[in-house]
Amino acid sequence: MAQLAAASAAPCALLALTAFSGAPAWACLLCFTSYSERHRICQIFAGVEGPRVEKCEEAFSDAFKGLQDAEINYDERGHLHDSFSQITFSLQEIASAQGSYLVAFPYAAKKMQEVIARLKKVPACVPPCGFQELSRRFLCLGCYSKVCDLPLDCPIQDVTVRRGDQATFSCTVNFQLPKEEITYSWKFAEGGVRTRDTSFFREMPRARGYLARIRPVQPTHSGTFSCVITHDELPVARLYFFLNVTGPPPRGETELQGTFREVVRWAPREEEGVEPWKPGLGELLAEPGALTSGNLFLLAAAAALASAGVTVLAWAFFLWYFSGN
Ligand SMILES: *[C@@H]1O[C@H](CO)[C@@H](O)[C@H](O)[C@H]1NC(C)=O
């Protein structure tokens, strides 16, 4: 079966190759004007049918040979199409006025070259990864468009953090992203694995920002974090951060801390930089060395105040209940 597929694929590839190398030299003209438009222009220049029309069509293609390798910004193809429509129109006028195509075609081709030179340039492809839609180019040779030939998966970035410290991952790329409908999602491959294999990852559905932060880092956080950037529901790039947790093995105090909620904070999407840290009580307690005597005193005082409050309330209720009877 596979052999059959391979056998049938080979002639296809050959066919594509010959079609490609046989592309006419005047490819930009071919992409943006129709055969009937070109044929009509030559009919006006050289009569209804016959060898004179064929010679005119040859001269037409020869004049536009300079545009065969033109690569234009994909967003600008509308402009180019408009310019070709204008050129077609003025060539028809020149032909109707009994002008010479030997002058008119080279002049039109030169004008077209100037138009192409003025079009907005295509941003360069920025390695090493990403689907860079804004760098999409239109190739006159073959009349098709293509994006940079780069993989979606970016190389793994190694991040080494000491246990108890903070880790931040910034899901940013060095090429320009479309302005709208960009979303971020995060995944985690736990158990200290350093991988880009999707089967190891599980979703972290609450994480939606481009910036991720973990504090304090624990040995259980070692592994690979992955951020997927999507535009309009299509993946643009997949970034990987391998978190290597180093530092001393857990001491006695860590067992106590283990009972507190671990802090995994994910920055909201709009956020510009690292958020200022406003710790809650839980986070303070989760910090190593948080249970100092001073903090314990504050905690005790808060607890005493709370219980005093409850007592007063109970007493007030008691008074109200019995005064009612
Ligand atoms: C983690 O970092 C330590 C210290 O830099 C290094 O010795 C170790 O090989 C790293 N582990 C992995 C899995 O890369």
C-alpha cells in the first residue's frame, strides 16, 4: 500500500516540478491579468487573429520578463492587482489610438516595476520558530503565497531556580504578532522531564497570560512548562521552558509549609510587566521563614481579636433574645 502511494506520488512530484520550471517568465503579468485581457489588447494592436497577434503576445511577455522573480508583501497584492488593471486599461487606450506595442509594452513593464518597488516591503523571517503571518509573501513565479519555513516549536529555554525562589516565564517571540485575537495557554510536563513531546503535557486551564510566575518554587515544579500562542484559534508558536529546581533538600520547616497552599500565580493578559507583589496572609505564610516569632505574635493577636468579636456578638444576641421574652 505504502509502495503504491510512493509510486503514484513520484510522477506527481515530477509533474509539479516541470510545471514550475516551465512557468512563463512574465509571471507577475500572468497572476494579475487574465488571458482574455491580454489577448484582447493584442487584438486591438495587431488585428483579429493570425501571426501578428502571436508576435504581439510574445512581445507582451518579453517586456514583462523583469518581473518574473518578484516577491511582494501578501497584503499588497490588492494594490498590485489595481495597478495591473490600470495598465491593462491604458494599454487598450494606446492600442485604440494606433500606438506601437513595441514602445507601449516596455513602458508599461517599467511602470509596473516602479509600482512594485514602492509596495510595502515584507518583514523578514525571524528564526528560529513561529508561524509568521505578517511575513507572508506572494511569489509571482507560480502565483502563490507562502510564509516563512520555520517550525511551530521553539527551542527549549532552560531556567534554573533555587528552591523557594521565584520563577517567571515570559511567553514572547521576537517576530511581530498580529494585533488582535492573540491568546495564550499553558501546559506542564511534570516529574522533571525536559521535553517537547506533547503527550507529556497536561493543560493548566486557569493560566491565560503571556507571563507566568511560580512562587515559591518547589521540587514538584521541576519539569517543562509550555506556552502556546494562538491567533484566531490557529497556533502561532509553542514555547518551552525547562524549570530546573536546585538548592538544598527540604528541611523540617518545609513539612509545615507543605500544609499551606502553594502559590502559582498567572498574570492577566493585559499586564505590561511583572506585577507588583502584594502578598496575602497565605502567601506570607508560604514564604520560607515566614513563621518568625513576630509573625506568630501578630497571628495570635488577630485570632484573639476575632474571638473577642464573636463573644461580644454572642452576648448582644443573648441580651436581645431575652429582652424580647
Ligand atoms: C540542573 O542544574 C544543575 C546545576 O546547574 C545541573 O547540575 C543539573 O544537571 C541540571 N539538571 C538538568 C536536568 O538539567
